[in-house]
Amino acid sequence: MPDYELICPVNLNIVLFKAKAVLTDADNKSLVAHINKTGKIFITPTKYAGQPALRVAVCNWMTTIEDDLAAVFEALSEGMASYLKSGKAS
């Protein structure tokens, strides 16, 4: 996705990535709120190498790429659009 980048290898079920437009912890938390508000996925803010990051843990045995990846992409896109529209970007 153009707005996000993976920042370390995926270990087990934890995916750690960042939003390219987010530079501060406060903005990262705001973006997380916008993404979670979609109700499609739940992510948490974190830090990696001292920089704001996003974390998602995929741990439901019923999760499949075919059924769920589109919903993840949709939530990340909607969350970013809502975040940028809110004027909260640095």
C-alpha cells in the first residue's frame, strides 16, 4: 500500500509497519484511532527503532487471505483518508 511500509520481518502473527505520513507519537495514535473506528480491524500503536509504528496481530484461526486481506486494506485506506481529512497530519 502506498501510504504504509513494512518495517521488519513478520514473526509468527505480528505485523509491524508504519504510515509514511506519520512522524510523531501523537499523530500515530490519532491514525490508530481513525483506523480502529472503521470497525474492520484493530491495531495498536507502538515504536520501532525509536519511531512511531503500527502493530496488528492476526490470530484468529478462521482468518484467510481470500476473505480478510481486502478488509484490512480497506480499513487502512479508510483510516488514512479519515486521518488526513481531519487535519491531524504533521
